[in-house]
Amino acid sequence: MPNRPFFDNLGTILLLAIVNTLFNTICIGLTLWGFSHTSLYGGTHFGMLPCFVFAALISAVDPVAVLATFTEIHVNDMLYIVVFGESLLNDAVSVVLYRMFDSFAKIGQENLIASDIILGCLSFFVVSLGGVLIGIIFGVVACFTTKFTEHTPVLEPLIILVYAYLAYLTSEMVSVSGILAITFCGMVMKQYVSFNISKKSDATTEYVLKMLSSIMETIIFMFMGLSTVSDHHSWNTGFVLITLLSCLLFRVIGIAIFANLANCWRLLELTRIDMLIMSYGGLRGAIAFALALILDETKIPRKKEFVTATIAVVFFTVFVQGITIGPLVKCLNVRRKQIEEPTMSAKLTNRMMDHVMTCLEEISGSGGSNSLRDKCRNLDRNYFKRWLLRETPQEKMDIKLLQTFKKINMQSAMKVHDTSKGLVPAPSSSAIHTSVSGSNLRPESTFANFSQLLAANLPEQTVPDLMFFESQGAEQYRDDAQMHHFLDTNLYRARPRAAIHLRSQDETAGSGEANNRFEKSYHHRNHIYIPSRMDKEQTHGRKSGKTGSSGMTRSGASKTALATQAHDNTHSPRHSASSVPKQQHTKGKSVSPIPHKKKQEEQSQEQLGKTRSKSPTLSTDQPLKPPLPANEVHQPSPPISIRIDDEETDVAMGGATAAERICPWRRSSVPDASRSTSASPVNDPSNSVQASSSNVTDPHIHPGPLTSAGFSGSYNKSSEYMGEYATTTKPEEHLQRPHIRDLFANQSRIPDEKQENDTDTVSDDSTTHL
Amino acid sequence: MGSNASIMLQQEDLQNICQQTGFTTKQVQRLYSRFKTLDKRDCGFLTREDLLCIPEVNINPLGERLIDVIMNDYGENNKINFKQFIFLLAKFRHGKVKASTTEFNTRECKLRFLFDMYDRNHDMKIDRNELLEVLKMMVGGNIHEEQIATIADHTISELDKDGDKSITFEEFCKTLERIDADDKMSMKFLS
């Protein structure tokens, strides 16, 4: 469940969940009771309170059915979350109403007094808030518990399951809303527990829970189906028809009223089509059925009719509405999650629009619910994370990364060993390089060369390039796909805008998680917020593991700068002219007619996204320094000199393919075999965040607001984000002018593996997919 | 108002602005207070530095470029006064309903703005270099020149219908047919 749209739309969701359900209940109850005075029911009489009981249980939208249906049809997040959120939160209302009317029925209609009704209303607050509270408490306790399970990772999935179930049981025990408890418990856990537990536990929990939930849903519906063919039915045509019609009708009316009401203060209005989908998507499910079954027949004489009608309604909504909602969505052109973007230019422009609009929104101050969110985030950062997360997550992360990288390298080494078929001897490729020079490239014409490029893989190393063998045809499509993928992995993601962005979800479905993932990783480091940049400089020289990484990140950035400088040697005079007042450039500005005055924060933000460092490449940087213009050298040199001392802290990882896993847009092949990619694991993510901002020893730097580092978290690469863990492009690569095909080829290969093993853990951004 | 806008917003100016841009008075007032907040030195206009002080703009990959566009196209001499500010923002009003579309916030205007973000030399074309610049800004530093260049070329070849290796405004608009630019490039102005 996407958290952020949930909280953005919380007002609407609550309005719908509570008020709409209430409205539906009352209307349906009155209708049913009203019609019992007519002859439509064939003479059977339904009392008022039983009617209301039945109305209470039938008007609740069922989260299970909604979830199952809406995930299939891929509507945009906002619509999905409104319906799904409503179905989750209306549990409180429906439970309260059900119990209230049930107990009223037990008391008997004639014995009711006013205070009963008032108490019934009060009990709503108790039930819902109690459920939420219990859920949160258990979530917090679970987080706290996982703080100490470092050495017993086996327990972690169990803890999660047990606490969630405990939350449910406890709340049912005290007669508050169990569903709300478990929902909020899950939300709390998602924020904190996933940091604490190990990667394996996280994956385990995710898969186990998915499996369990599928099983349970199946069982529920199977049970319903089985009981349909039992003989406890009493079919009353009139009643069933009236129920069905009134359910549909009042849902539509209710949505129409309340969605329009919500539109008054919503940033992004719900259109008529949205409302139609919302009302059409109000599926009833197993909860209604279960509640109908447990009615007490002595007090509610018409139980069998109720059960029958419930089953009829559930079947109708699930089958008829559930099946037709897909085609309806398509034909009404409801905005859906667009999974892929058709053209490169569209993708670029899309991203550009995102960036521009976030910027403009900020300028115009109409950032929506941002301030509240920021406050929550601050509260979160200062208090909760400190108490609930384990200590020093960075160091832990580094160790984990080290281990993971060792494993990666082992595996890639094995792979290289095994696939001797794919190894291509690499002749000198310089001749072919020149034919594919980047400057005057018409893509179509050069694609013909790519097969040659593939054949002449890379000078020093043979890399198993299985794609070459697999598909000989449709090269152009493949290259397109690769380029697309390359763009996907490398374009900055804009901070999600509160207002419009939620509607047209035309980023990949994983955007939410990607942002969350980065925010998770960001939050890890954030609580050790380095106050001053100069301190960072000194601490770099001191400590071992952390320093190595931080030094590396800075040197990484500098190396990138060097690399680009080296590459753009021909344009260096321009560079130097334009770069003197600025900080190191991470991008070649060779073609820029206007010298861009990048400020430090923007620089740091870029580097945040891409600080990569490889300690071994350090040694190769030294020879590069001479060709550079002098005024650029002085900037990178201090970090490098510090950095050299820490080389021994790096663990030799070896294996070019490890690098390519980490940063798929980089070619793996480069004379990396001997080099360790250790820089990445030891690369301290927190330092990368703040080191990048502290990257400056440069007196020229305009002292911008310190908080930019805090904001820089919101920018990240797309779902393959792994900024801290990736490695720099080494200068040699630029010099060799790698093959275009290879530029993109490796990316498409590696991320396939990544897609399979998609987990949400922080540390796994780069290392998950093994 | 001139380049030094008066600090208080005059009533007739307000009416004028509302009429031209289609904002409501409350929205204009809110934007005015935002303008004043940004204008730290209280001199009636915003400069580059003021805008760059906004953290989000600072770290946005296209923040600098956006400020360039704002300052050059909408302000003068590195200053932008409130009127220009609000005319700029008027472009991004949501023009879905016919009644709320003025000459400012047509779809074409929005796309034009985007086009201007690329086309800094105002020759009505996006050529390879301009595209390359923007691409580099959006992608970040750790990319090979060739990769970016290839992408840029590929993009141009996708869009370029007349084969002159540059993208005109019409070609640009054609790309955005599928994307609902109007929605994406609109902001909700709180009143």
C-alpha cells in the first residue's frame, strides 16, 4: 500500500469511510424496512432493527475484494488509494454499527432509550481510536524488539508476524476494531522495522506474507462458495433484489455527495469518472458474509434471508462488477499507471516537466500538504528514529555491504567461469571506437556497427555477454530498449508533487517504492547530521571505515570531475574559464554556451546521486592530474591526498561484474578485473550524503542554506537507485570511449535480475538481486 | 508598477491582474504574500539569489535553468517584480475548464515555456547542444559522454521530421500529445 498517497488523501478517505458508510447504512436500512411494509417481500416481515443490522453489514466495502480487483486494473494511485483506504477504514464504522444494532436487537426495540443510542455513537470513537492506538503500540513494540535482534535474524519474521497478529487479537479481545489495529501496526512497522531487520528477514517476511494473504483470500472465498451450496438458504426474491438495487444506488449517491464535498478542499479534484469508478468499485466481500453468518437467529428471525441476500450481493458485486470494471476502466480512459513511456523524448520531457513543476510549486509556495509532512518528518527524525532504530546503522550497513559484495564477486566469478561460451576475445577496439564517436551519431546508421562492437568487446577483459548470442535480430529495438533503460536508471527523479502528480501516475509503478527506498536509506544516515562541513574534512582523516568511504566519496566526486575533465580535454579552456568561480563539475560542460553557475548544493545534490568512488582508481588518477588545467586540480587534490592513506581499509573485491551490478549503466568490462570494487561497500552512505555537501573545501562556494542536504534526499535516481554503492566511472573508460552498444548492453542484462528480486530493504538497493 | 514594484498592492492593480490572469483575488493576495516572503530585502523585486535561496530550487537539477528562464524571459536585469512574477505563474493555472483559460495559460503557453527551457538562444529550435545540456543536467555526472550523446541523438531523430537535426516547436508539441501536458504542467493555487 502506498503510504504517501494514503496520507495525502487521508481527509477524503476518512470522509468516505465514515460518513459514506453511515449514510449508506441508514439509507439501505430505511429502504429495506420501508419495503417490508409493501408486498414485495412476499409477505415476510422484517423488523426495523434487523433491517438496520443487515444494512450495517452489507454496506461495508470489503478491502479484500477491492484489493484484488484494483491491483489488476492498474488505476492511478490516487483512485486506488481512495477506494482501498475507504474499505480499510470503514471497518471501524461497520463494526460499530453492526454491534450497536445487534445489541439493540437483543435488547429489543421497545426497550431502547436515548442513552443507548448516544453510547452507541460514542462507542464508535472508542472502537476506532482504540484500534488505531493498539495497532500503533504493537507496531512500536515490534520496532523496539527488532532493535535488538541483530544476532538472531531468524527471529525477525516471526516477530513481525506475531506482533501483527497480537495486535489483531488484542483489539478483538477488547472489542475494538481489529482491522484498524492491524493496518496501523503494519504502517508503523513498515517505517521502522524494515531498517532494523536483516535483508533476508525482510525478503522472507514479504514473501511469506504475500503467500499467506493469497492463501487466506482463497480460503475465504472458497468458504463462501461452499456455503452457497449448503442448505441454509431462504430465497426471497423481492428482498434480494431490493437489497442489490439499494446497495448500488445508495453507493452511487453517497459517493456523488461526499466526493463533491471533498473536492472543496482537495488539491486534486475527483472527476465524475473517478466517482463512477469509485462507486462501481465498491465491492462487498467476505466480511459481510461472515457477519451475516454469526447473526443470532433467535434475535433476528430472518437470518436465512439475510445470509442469502448477502451471498447474492457479494456474488454480484464480485463477479459482475469485478469482472467488468477492467474493461470499464479502459473504455472510460481512466488515468492509469503507465508502465512504460513510448519515446525517449516523451520520457525526457516528462521528467523535465516534473522537475520544473516541483521547482515552480516551491517558488509559488503552493506545495500542498508539504509543511505538515515536513513537520512529521522532523518529528520522526528527531525522536522516533533515534529510539526505534538500531544504533549506527551506517556501520552495520557497511559490513553488510562488504559481505554482500564478497558474495556478488564470488557469484560473478563463478559465472564467468561457467559461461565460457560467452567469452569473446577482445582485440583492440580502438579502430571500432572511432567509427562510433559520439559527436555525429545518427543512431540508425551506427547500429549496424554494434554487432561488430559486441564482437570486439573490450581490450583487457572478456565479459560474458550473453545477449549477443541470444538475439541476433531486431538489434535496433534492443538498443532502443537499452537506451530507455539506461535513461530510466539515470534520470533524476523529481520529488513527488503533492497535487497533480498523484493523478497521472505515468512513472513506473515502482516510483513510490523508489522514493521510499531512498528515503529509507536517507533516514538512516540522517540522524547523525553533520553540523559543519569543516568537521567532515577532519573526520575524514581520522576514522577508518567511515573515513575511507567518505574520503572516497569526495575523491569519487573529484575523480568524476577529473574524469570528465580529462575527457573533455579539448574543451578544457572553456572549462577552466567557466569553472573557476565554481565548484568541481561533475558533468562535462563542454557544450555549454553559458557558464552555469552551479551552486554548491546543487553540486552536492548531483554528487549525492552519483557519488561513487573506487579506491583503486585513485592511483590511476594521479597520472591524470597533469593534463588538467591547473585551476581545477587544486580542488580535487586535497581529498585525493587524504584518501590515499585509507586505501588499505578497502576490501579487495575484484570482479568487474560486481561493479556492473552496482551501477548497471557502467560498463563492466573495463580493466576492472584487478580492481576492487570495494569502494562501494565501504562507502558510507551517510557520509556520501553529507560528504557530498561537505565536498567543498572551496572558498568560492556560495554558502547556501545548510538544509539543502536535507532536501537532497528527495532527489534520487529511479528505482535502481544505489548512489552510495556504485562506483565511479574511471578515467580510463573515458579515454577508451566505450562502445555504444556496450554502454547500454550491460545495463539491460543486469537489471533484469534486479527486477526479479525486488525487495524493499535499504541495503539491498544495489545488492539485493542475487 | 515599474521594475521597482510598490510594496503594497494597489486595488486597481489587483483587479487588473485578476482579470488578465484569471486568478481570484485571494489567490493573488496569497501569491503576493509569498512574493514578499521571498523578497527578503524588501525591495520589491526578486533576484536570482533570492530564488536560489529556496532550497528546493537549489537542489533541483533544472533549478538553475529555470531561474535563467524566469529571469531572462520574464524579468529584466536579473530582477523580477511582482507583476512579472504573477504573469509567470499564471501560465501554470489549470486550464481544464474552458472558462478558466485566459491567454496566459493555454496549453500552448505551457509547452512554450518548456520549449524555452531547452532553447536558450531563442532561435525557435532545439538543437543537439541544447538538448545535450538539459540532458546532462537531468541525468547527472557519472555518465559517459557517448551515452548522453547517443541518447540526445536518438531523441532528436525521434522528433525531427524535417531532418535538420533540430527540433522545432511544432515537432516538440507533437511529442507531448500523448502526455497530458496541461495537467502535468498545472499547479493548484491555494486561495
